[in-house]
Amino acid sequence: MKHACLPFVLIFLLFCNTFILPGQNVSLQTCFSIAQKNNLLIRQSQHSILSRKYALAAERLSILPSVDLLAGYNYLSNPLTINLQTVKNGVVLGSSQQSVYAANEVYRQITGENLPGPAQQEIYNTSKKIIETAYPDYNPELSRQQYFTAGLFVRQPIWLGGKLSTARNVASTELKSGLLNQQMIENELDLTIAIQYIRILYLNTINELNKETVTAFEKNENFANELVKNNIIPPYFQSWTKVLLVQARSRQNNTLLDKQNALAEMNRLLGVPADTTLKIEDSLRYRQTAMQSPENNLSLQNPLALIAGNNTILAQTNIKGARSLLLPNLFGIANINLYQKDLPVTTPPWMVGLELQWSLFDGFKNYKRVQASKQIAEEVSLQEENTRTGINTNIAVALNRLKSLRQDIAALDSARSEAKITTSLIDERARNNFSSPKDINDALIIQEEIEKTYYAAVLGYYIALAEYFNLTGASYKITEYLK
């Protein structure tokens, strides 16, 4: 049963992870796809974007009220009291006088005349004695010396002078900056992978050229051996041919080692294990391309230009944020005491209200911040213009370089064709005893140098082409020219 399930497990792992099938030639587009899933820089940027998304979501929720549970234990040095003794005389005298006034009003309603003076005095004295006897001779407490509090405090932003909208705009711009940064990382990574891939194709081509050169030197060595055996040429011609054959084999081995190193570096760029075997066996073949003339809009999709433009938007938003510091803040507030036992009599069970916060004078700090943010915006705007100008200039230079390399390739292609013909003619003459193995060696060396120079120009051409697409923000387009 276990053996029966094994193929399904392998298929599942193949589709859930990025595996490279043994024997399958890996294309540049496949390398891009693998790097998108495994490269550490891209994964790092993805976490940064997720963090910025959460920050934006938090700012969007800042318009909602905040509800805090406030609880505490209070211990007072002395209980809160009200000093009744300071107002005792006023209360006693005022109340006594009020009693006389009330009695006089009643008497006048009955008799039509005021109470006699002695009667009023008697009522006054009697009331005074009664009130003085009943008046507290202590100060009553308004709270206990220690008590607990527990309640809900609600704070609702109503108008903050644009601070909340500015914070949301800044968070949104920061998120866009993270997305553009990821785009830049992907664009630069595609360029690096493309250059490495082109270099591997170049090494494959040079390796094939080295094999042909080794085969030609081996053939020439055998030819020299025959001539030495027949005493047609001196032995040193044979020795010189062996030396050149050893050097050609050494160059071949060095090329193979360079390819191994290039594949190891490619594994690092793709984010796959170091022992992963990549099969890249294609050769580098020249394919002429018709490039677009330099225009200003070519830089519009360059991630660096987009980031510079986004920084300008962020700087403009920061000006609004600095100005909002000069405006007042208005909040709605509410408080509900959940634990009302032993609360001071001055503390209500609940309350609602409005709160205005406005910094009337801060030493002109916020005004200076506005001025500083304006200068930063000017600086960032100039930086954006400089970035776009530099990119457009680099695009024009890249196009000129491609044009120059096309001319070099055309000239070298003609030269290598002539070199092949010349080598063939010299070899034919040598077979007819009109030339020596040394002439063949010299022709093979020149032919090899011209061939390698040609492919070096092709390598430079495709690297320049990859850099051109990188400047236009589309490094992946190089795949269309390496199929």
C-alpha cells in the first residue's frame, strides 16, 4: 500500500513545490518563475508589503471610537469633607430671620398688621436656639479615605483638522511604495538572472568552440606525427603542436569550471538548494533586434522613476499633515462608572461631553515644520526630475551601445567566416605539402581568437539588451530574444 501511494506523493510534491526535472533544459522564463517563489529578497519584500497593508487597515479604522476600561484604587491622605462651621453663623442667622419673616407674614394675613417687635424678637431668639442646637458640630465626609473605581471611557474623534485623512493617505502611499519597491527588486533580480543565464549560454558556446579547437589541434598533431615519422618536418613542429593542444584542453577545462561556478551562482539567485542540478545547455546565438527610438515615455514604467514619483506624492501629503498640526481637535467623550460603591459624591455615575484641544502657542514649531515639509517636497520633486532625466539618458546610451555592438558583430561575423575559409585552405595546402602544421596552428589560433571575440561581442550585446529592458522596467522581455 505504501509503495502504491508513493507516486501520488511525488506528484503532489512536484506541484506544491518548485522542482527542476532531471534532464529537462531550463529556460530563462522558468528561472524567473522559480526565483519569484524562492528568492529571499522577494520573500522579504512580500512581508514588508503585508506589514504596510496592516498599517493602512489600522489607519482606516482610526475614525472609530476608542473604548477604554479604566480601573483604579485611590487612597487619600484625608477623606474629602465639607467645612460647615465656616458658614454656621450665616445659616443660623439667616434661618432665624426667615422664621421671623414667615411668622410675620402669617400674622399679617390674619390681622392685617405686623407682629409686635417683642414678639418678633422672641420668635427670632427661639428659632436661633433651635437651629444652633440642631446644626452639626462636625464636618461631613464627601468620600471615603480609600475607594475603588471602574468604568468605561469612550473617546470619539469628530474633527481633527485633517490629521486622520493625512495618516490614511500616508499609509496608502507607503503601501504603494512597498509595491513599487517589490517591483524594483523583481526587475533587478530578473536582470541579474538574465545576465547570469546569458553568461551560461556564452560559456556553453565557448565550450563547444573549445571542443572544436581541441579536435582541430588533435587532428593537426596526428598530421604532424605522420610528417615527423616520414622525416618531412623536424620534431620541434610536433612539440609545438602538442603544447598548443595542451593549452586548448586547459582552456576547455577552465570553461567547464566557470560554468559550474555560474550554475552555483544561479542556484543562489533562484533561491534553490546549492546542490540543485540545473541543466542549461542552449548556445548563444545572435538575433538582431529592432529597438525603439529613445523617448521620454520609455522611463514611465521604470520602478526607480515610479518610486521617485511616489516619493513626491508622499512629500506633498506630509505638507498637509504638518498644516493639520495647526488646527484644533474635537472629540466626543463619555464615561460610565461600572463600580459605583463608595464613590465620592462629586463623581457622577455617567457623563457625556465634547472636548476641544487646540495648541494656541507652541513657539512656532508647527509653523516651522510646515516650512520644512515644503522644502522637502521641493527637494523630492527635483530628485524625481533628475531620476527621470538620468533614466532617459541611460536608455539613449544603451540604444547607442546596442547599435555599436551590432556593427561590431557584423564585422566580426565577416571576419570569422574569412578565418574559417583561410584555415580550411591552409589545411588543404598542408595536405598537399604546400604548408606546414605550424601554419595550421597559427590559423587555428587566429580563428579561435576571432570566434571568441565574436561571441564576446554577442555576449555584450545581449547583456546590453537586458540592461535596456531593465531601464524600461521590463527585464523579463529579454526572454523573447533568447528562445
